[in-house]
Amino acid sequence: MSRKSILSFIKKIDRKIFTTSELSAISGKSSSVVVQALNFLRKQGVVIKIYKGIWAEVTDTPVNPYVVLPFLFPKNRAYVSFISALHIYGIIEQIPQVITVASTTHTKTITTKVGTFSVHKITPSFFDGFDWYNKKGKFLIAEPEKAFVDCLYLSGYKKKQFGHFPELHFPKTFSFSIVDKWIKRIPNSRIKSYVWEKIKKIKQEI
């Protein structure tokens, strides 16, 4: 596959991030042929390989790691939550070293060219309370209250890093009544009791 033809197929996708399978489907070429062409472009500095089967064009604007998330989970939904979401909402100032993600898949760490994703399993009945960023963004994110409860939910499973926060800055729009509603939806009674106690202590401190 020529440099010109592979670039024309990339332009047809009309987005910065694309996959090997997309190019294979558009071009009618096998994945191995497409990867060979992409590796040639990578050596020329035209594209970068973000992760297995995920690529991006090199432009003046760096790849936003958050928008990579849907490509990492093409068959399962995953949303930004926990510490990362709280930082995005300005509730905590400290910048997380990894992007924390909720999913119904197994807990794991995914290291990519543009960032590291720490994926944590949420029980399916509690996998809710998220939407597209700014209602029309390119990745899913928990509502502020749900992200907060998600942190406490995980800390109940002995994940201590999610139960201790730096200074919290709750905006006026943050609703503890919504927090209470989410706590009531926690399916595990032991974890639910643990989260209630954590919330009581946090409310006393703010």
C-alpha cells in the first residue's frame, strides 16, 4: 500500500484517532498490510501508535488521553471516574498520575503512548451515573456526585488510595442529597454501611 493511498484512507475517517480495523475495512486490505503501511508512516513521524490497533495522526495538538478511552473499550462501556473525574470537576486540585476508569470488565492497568489508565471493576447494577463529557464530548465521565461515591465504594474494598482525599473543594452545584441517593443504590450492604460512615466524617470536616 502506497504512502499516498494510506493517507487518503486516514483522511476518510475524518478524525485524529483511528484503528487498524477501520482502515482495513475502508481500504479492503488485510490488517497486516495496513499495519505495515502505518509503521512506515510512523517512522516518518506522520502517525503514532497509541496502543494495540489504535493510531493517531501527528499534529500540532497533542492527543488528549481521555478521548482514547472509547477506543480501548470498543465492546464495553467505560467511564472516567474516581480521582480523575474529581480533578476534572475541580473538586480536588492534585493532578492524578493515571487516568482512573470505571468498567464492568476486570480490574487492570493499560499503559498507552499518551497515558496510563487504571481500570476498576464496578458491579453492573452500580454501573450508572455517567454521560458524555459536557453532554457532547468524546468520552464518558461520571457525574460529580457519582465519581465521589465511586471513590468511597472502591475504598470499601480495601483500596485505601480512594478513601483519602487531599483538600476537597465542593462547588455550589454539588449535591449531597444526590450523593445519598447513590449510596442507597450500592448493592453490597457491608460496603454501603462503610460508605455511609465515610460520608458522615467528610461532612463533619467540611
